[in-house]
Amino acid sequence: MTPLLWLLIDIALASLLLGLGWSATATRDMKRAVALFIAFGLLLALVWARLSAPDLAMAEAAIGAGIAGVLMLAALRDEPRFEDTRAEAGRGRLWMLNLLTFGLAVLLAWALIDALGDGSATRLGNAVRAELDNSGVSNPVTAVLLNFRAYDTLLELAVILTAVLGVLALGPARAPYRPAGPLLRSLVRLLVPLLVVLSGYLLWVGAHAPGGAFQAGATLAAAAVLMHLAGDRAAATPRATWLRILLVAGLAVFLAVGLLVTAAQLSVLQYPAGWAGVLILLIETTATLSIAAALFIAYLGGRPNGWETATDTTTVQRGDHA
């Protein structure tokens, strides 16, 4: 394809992205807004792929459009009679908000263009490639997220766990859907094993190609959501005790590895040479399970069945031992 044709495609993608974003925020129909948001996420995944960022493209498609779209649809089910109050705000206030948003977008675009055009800015890509052999993986994105900037990923897992604790504090999980028909059940029986295998593949391939814990966790959560929608809630939801363990496993293992390496006279999260690949795989495996459990609980919208029973049982057992 000629450069001119690629330029036209880029302009079309950018225009569609802006149009979908504006339509999703400006529409007064909540169902239409959610549908446009999902379409926006899928189109944004294409934009990331066009920008040669496949890791971000997969994360956006799996989390930004997939799981986030499911969460919005579930929330829309909880509030079916949403009343638009923007008409009461007045046109003047809406115009001021629109102008403020437009001005902020122009300011951010100017800052981005200025940063990209600054030839004196320090680029870290070459530094990452120079140290890639010592990272334990061959994918530079995984090397940055799990080794060079592991603190960022550790804090991301902490934020996810904190958000799930907020969901659990809301109350019991929302009422389940009606039992699915035979067609959906047959489709789920076919898709769930494929999603589980795909999740394992994304986890493993993340060491040397686009993939990783977040994409794998979102895919595994999607399998659980499908089983739940098909009416197989018992298979989709582990026991409450195991679910608690899965929720904290990623952050706990990450912290444990980061602190245990200090016994070898290394800094926190500075992996020993020769063990970096194994430790990164261990962290990513537990992080995948934690992310999947967190996203599934977020979809449920509250505490799963048996959550309080497991707490009461644990308390009684501790009292008996005392």
C-alpha cells in the first residue's frame, strides 16, 4: 500500500475515534452510549495496532472494550430507568463544559506534539534494548513492566485489589440472569476451553511476544463471565476461600519476591541474574489469577454467594481452637 493510502486510513481512524468518543458522551440514551463505548474501545485497539503497539491493542480489546463493556452492561441492567438531567443544567453550562473539554484536548495535543518534536529529550528505548538480555525475557514491554519498572505493576495490582474491596463492600452480588437457552450453552461449552487455552498462551508468550498477565487475566475472566451467563454459576465461581486466596495471590507473591531478593544483597525487586525469567513467570502466573478473580467479582457487582458463610466458618474455627 502506498504512503498516501495509509495516511488516508490513519485520518479515517482518527476521525472515527473522535466521532465515537463524542457520540458516546453526548448521547442521552444510556444503552446507545454503552454500545458506542464498546465500539470506541474496539476502534482504539485498531489504532494501537496501527501504531505498532500490539500489547496495548490486546489490552484495550480485552479490558477496555470487552470486560469494561460487560461491566457497563451489567450496571445498565441495575439502573434501567436512567433519567437524563442534562436538560435541567441549561445550555450555557453545557456550552461552557464543551469549551473547557475542547480547550483541554487542544492543550494535551499541543503538549504531546511538543514532546515528540523535542530532539533533546531522553529516549529510554535504547537503554531498554541494551539491558534486555539481563531482564529474563525478550519482550521489551514485559521487561519494563515486570523488571525495570516493576514498582508500577506492583502498584497497579494494589489498585485493582483496592477497587475489588470496594466492590465487595457494596453488598451481595446482583441477581443472576435467567437460565440460558441450549444454543448459548452449546456455544459456551465450545468457547470456554478455547478461552482458557488462549489465556495460558497469552501468559506464556508474553515473555517474548505481545501478551502478559493483564491480557491473560482478562481472557480468563471472560471465560468465567460466559459460564455465569450460561447459568453454570457453580463452575464459574470458586469457593469463597479459594476466591480470597486468588484475589491476594498476585500482590502477595509480587511483594514476597521483591522482599526475598534482598536476602541476596540486592535491592527490592532487583532479580538475581539467571533467576529473573523464572521469577517473572511466577509473578505473572499469580497476577493472571488475581486479575481474573478481580474482574469477575467486579462483574458480579458484590460479594459472591457463600462469602459471608466462609467468613463465619473461619471465625468459628478460630474460636474453637482458642
